[in-house]
Amino acid sequence: MTKPTIRNEKDGSVCEQKDGDTIIRAALRAGLGFSYECNSGGCGACKFELLEGEVETLWVDAPGLTERDRKRGRHLACQCRALGPVTIKAATAPEYKPKVLPKRQRAYLIGTRDITHDIREFRFRSEDDAEFLPGQFAMLDLPGLGASRAYSLSNTGNEKREWHFQIRRVLHGQGTHILFEKLAEGDEIGLDGPYGVAYLRTESPRDIVCVAGGSGLAPMISLTRGAVEAGLLADRKLYFFYGARTPRDVCGEEMLRVLAGFGDRIVYVPVVSLPGDNGDWHGESGFVHDVVARALPAELASYEFYFAGPPPMTQALQELLMVGHKVPFEQIHFDRFF
Ligand SMILES: Cc1cc2nc3c(=O)[nH]c(=O)nc-3n(C[C@H](O)[C@H](O)[C@H](O)COP(=O)(O)OP(=O)(O)OC[C@H]3O[C@@H](n4cnc5c(N)ncnc54)[C@H](O)[C@@H]3O)c2cc1C
Ligand code: FES
């Protein structure tokens, strides 16, 4: 078979596709700035047109494509492999160019700990290195599962080759079933990363706002740890909002409390949408985006925003910030957890 190569008519770039990579992974591994977000078939940011050649579709029903897209012959670069030389038309932009090139390595489970009744931390050690930016994610290949799953890092890049994830158990979820029920210490998985563009902008002079909804905890913890390590909180504040369903889902504080500046430079605001009526919850209640709007002391357009969690939460925040408060798009960085 002729070598799979990908030529993007949009910018004239050419790259080779190796080791069963998808088109997006091949392009990013080659340092190209192809548009993407979730790497998981959910968002549609990696849509492309196939102009020449043949591709194999890995997940035919991926929700990132609409029926209209399918009728128009569009494909998802994160769910397609080239079967030989192909020419495509895909959106590109410099901000998608990876700062750290993603790479595949083997990793081994070295420990776990429960954070709440349904969120558990999983710590892996990889063979080569743990190079990633605060807020990024990795693709995990779990034993017995055909498709990779995306999980955000909660730690920061390190020389101990450790990759930490905080994962919520999903009812009937195949990947989380393997993680929570099957994987034992010492077991091997495939790890490919880092990916993601919602990483810490160390060059921004603004106060920082992190908003985590449910399983969106990990990347916000990583960003906060990264901000402390980079010395960013010497002259600014970081507001950390955690949106939980019920009081027993609230978490994150013990990880922030040990960081320099907690309570002064780092302000933690837990918000519960279903506080119950026994009067035990004394904190903020409602939707986390409403609390963000009323709790921040300055104009929203003066902050750098990071958020992660379920799509309805990220959608509400985008509307609040972009439509309601005209926060410039360049100050908003998020991952939707599909
Ligand atoms: C960028 C990003 C970061 C994330 N970070 C976290 C995190 O830090 N913590 C956390 O708890 N969750 C995170 N998630 C969600 C996580 O990736 C899983 O969707 C979730 O754990 C449920 O997985 P599951 O296998 O248990 O459920 P399942 O229902 O078995 O699978 C759900 C997901 O798997 C993928 N999938 C399903 N079928 C296929 C298929 N045929 N081919 C290819 N892919 C398929 C899709 O992405 C789908 O959303 C993140 C998601 C994204 C996109
Ligand atoms: S990056 Fe391909 S659908 Fe999200």
C-alpha cells in the first residue's frame, strides 16, 4: 500500500500518517496547526473536506458531524485515517500548533485515591517523559477498549514521568468501567499526548478565573498548580469556582489549600445546584455560571477565563462571557467533556 500522507490544500502542508494515527494526530504530531478541540468525535472542530484519496472512518456515528455535514461529504479528522495519499481541505490556525508535540508511550498505573464517592485520581508513570502544559489532556488506550478516551491532567509537567488524572465514574461507561473495576496497580495502558489548547497562558497579566463543573476538576487543578509554580500569583488573584450537583459532590479544596496563597490569592468558591432542604449547605447554590457573574469583583472582561466540564455548563459560560459581557474570545479557554 502507498504510504498514507496528508496534504492540506488550505495551507499547502504535507505530513505522514504513522502507527495507526488519525489524521488530526498525524498533523499535530508533525507540528501542524490543524483546528481541533476534543479529539474524541464530539465537537466538530476538526471537520474537513476530502478532495482526493480515500479515508477510513473509525466512528461512523460520531456526534461531531451533523446529517447535513455527512450529506456534504464532510469528515472528522479525529475519527478518520488516510488509506493512502489524500488531499483534504481543513481549517488551520497558528494557535492550534502544539507547543509540546504529542507522542505515544506506554504507561503503568502507580496509584489511585478516591476524591469523592464517584471521582477517583489515577496516577500513571510513563516510559519516556511527562511533558505537558497545565490544562492539557491525554488520550488513553485502555486494555480491551477499541477507542481511546480523553482525560485531562491534574498535575503539571514533571521529571518523575507522572501523569495524574481525576476521573468520574460514568454509569454504563465502558472506559470508566475498565478504569474503576479492572485496572490494577502495575497494569499497562497506552498514553498519547499532550493535546488541547485550553492551557495556561503565562504571558497574560490578568487575574485568573477557573471554573470546573463535575469531572472538569482535573484541568482546573492543573492550571492552578501551574499558575503557582510559574509564580503568576505573586501579583494577581485566581478565583476557583467548583460547580457540583449536591453537597457530597463538592471537592477540590484540599488540593488548593496546600498551595501558597490559598485564601488570599487563591479564592475557592464551591457552588451546589441541588443543595437539598435539610439546611446543611451554607455555601453558594444555583448554577455555577450565575455565581461567577455575581461573585467576581471586577468587570468580567478584565479576567482570563478557563473552564472545563459538561457541554451545557461550558455553553452557559460562553454565552455569559461572550454575549453578556463582551469578554474577548482570546481571554476564554475551555474544554467540553463529551
Ligand atoms: C478533552 C476532554 C477531556 C476530558 N477530561 C476528563 C476528565 O478529566 N475527567 C473525566 O472524568 N472525564 C473527562 N472527559 C470525558 C471522558 O473522555 C469520557 O467521555 C468519560 O470518562 C466517559 O467515558 P466512558 O468510556 O466511561 O463512557 P462511554 O459512554 O463508554 O464512552 C463515552 C465517550 O467515549 C467516546 N466514544 C464512545 N464510542 C466511541 C467510538 N465508537 N469510537 C470512538 N470514541 C467513542 C466518546 O468520546 C464518548 O463521549 C474528557 C473528555 C474530553 C473530550
Ligand atoms: S476534535 Fe474532532 S470532533 Fe472534536
